[in-house]
Amino acid sequence: MKIAILGTRGIPNNYGGFEQCAEYLSVGLVEKGHEVTIYSPVFHPYKEANYKGVKIIRKLSPQHIFGQSASNFIYDYLCLKDAVKQDFDIILELGLITSSLSIIFCKKRGKVIVTNLDGLEWKRKKWNKIVQIVTKTLEKYGVKYSDYLIADNIGIQQYIHNEYNRESEFIAYGAVAVKKPSVSCLSDYALNADNYLLSIARLEPENNLEMMFDAYVKSGIKIPYFVVGQHLTSHGDFLKDKYRDKGIIFLGGIFNKGDLDNIRYYSRCYLHGHSVGGTNPALLEAMAAQTFILAHDNQFNKSVINNNAFYFDNASKLADLLKDKEIIKNKKTFIQNNLIRIDEVYRWSIVVNKYESYFKRILDNK
């Protein structure tokens, strides 16, 4: 099959979840004998025409002129406009909202467009009411005009069925179990093994970092709380100012996977606040790195990790968990169960096989 993957900031990953998915999926499909092309913005630092057998096509993303949000629509349109002119069997759009206008207005020329839905973008707390309404409308028409849909979380699959009466294929993200951890990188980040709390997240309101920071301060525990993620945003500035000198340390973005795996593995506790689903790659990576997880209580997180975490929905409940020395007794069992789940459901080879099988079924039914 000839497959194009659109909707990301390119590979190798230096941004986030969809980019990680695109990297593992594209390389995995190439290893299975398929021709795969990734569309990438011109500003991506990797400048080669090929990455591990994956062809790279670059398109303009004028975020220096229009800002990130508006430029994403332009970039997605330019990518799809080019892709429908090529001889791809499958065009996979990662993300629904910014690609929705492209799907509606591009002449598809008989091409098959499969859309991975991502989460409920219109629920993001950073959006005002008008933006939420516009985003919800884009979701509606993106679902309507996509040929086929993929949901990475059972909760998202149920939502699409209930809200729009459309079926979608459930295919999760993947993760790689950490087998040989090493403390060697911890000193580079001033970390001491088993003596810090950790969150890895963009500093956005829907990731509930303010709730988790409030809980940390309220708990009075004496170990530092490290946060990995881009923090050069207005909400990041707000959080850094509010929690200055409170024991919370912002490390910024880290994209060395080996370092991230070890930072996760040696944390005393991993706090996961994502709330607008679907399946968040950071949660899978935390499971794969054998962390002891405290997670925000919502259907998306629970569908991934089941009962192998402790849950919170407010700062007081999380503060109580942080102070409770008895919960650590569950750590070994939780970690073992999460590793089994990674191996049985979220292993990348399984994910790649499911994408391949779904694409073949689509083409067989044309």
C-alpha cells in the first residue's frame, strides 16, 4: 500500500503525541513493506528527504505570520491539496479539527481519507465560548465528511457513536516498555532517584496542572515536584508566577526518549492531569516506564489504566493521596498490571498491525 500521513509537525518527533504516533507507525509500516510518506512543516529541524525509509514532503506552515492556530489550518490544507494529487491508496489525517476544513473543501479526487479523531478539542479550557462553538462545529463536519474514522480511546469511540451516530475503528497509541533503566542521566537534571514527583504535560488549563500544584503545596510534602513540558505560554507564565519558590521546578521540553524513560522510572510518583481525552501518550509512557501513577478521574484515563492507579478530581483529594503513606503498598501490583496491559494492548507492533489490517479492509471494500 501507498500511505500518506498528514496532520503532524513531522518526524522524528520533537513536539508531541501525534508526532510520536506518526514516527512509530510510519517506520513500522515501512518495515512491513509499505510505501509511507509523512508531510512535515518546513521549519522542522530534520532536513533529510527520508527517515528510516519514510519519505518526507515539506509544506509551508506560516505560524510566524498568522500564529500557530491559524497557520495549522493553512498547513493542513496545503498538505491535503498535495496528497490528493498523488497516487496514495490511503491518506491518514492525524487530528480532526484543523484538518476538517481541508477535508470539506479539497477535491478528494476519489482518494480515501481516514481521520484519527484525537480528543474533544472543543472542551479545552483555554478556549473562549466562541472558539468552543466553532471547534465543536468543525468536529461535526469533520466527522461527517471523513470517509473513515479512527478513535484512539473507547471513550472517544462511544462519544462519536452517541453524538453523531457514526462508527469508528478503535486503534490505540503504543508505548515501549522500559527494560533497562539507568540513573546516569538524572544528575543532568538535578534529580535524585525516588525523591521527586513528576508530571509530563503541556502547560495548558485542561491538563489540570494548577489543581495538581495546589495539591502539592497543600500536602506539605518535602520532595520537589518536577514538570517536563513546554512552558513558554501565557498559562505557563501564570503557573510559574503563582508557584514561584513552592518547590515546583519547570524543566521545559525534553525530547530524548532515553532520558524521559529514566526520569519517569525513577520518580516516586507520576501525576497525570489530562482530562479531555482520548488516550494520552504521556500516560502510556508512564505505564511503560513502571511509574506509580495518580491520575485525573475521567473516562479516558480510566479506560486506559483501569484500576491500576489512584484517581483524583480535586486538589484536596490529591493532597490526601500524596500524604497517604499506605498507598505505596499498591505500587508493585499496579506496575505489574500496567506492564501486562502495555504488552497486550498498547505495544507498537500491535498498533501497526491494526492500522495495516484496517487499511486493507478499507481497500478491499472499495
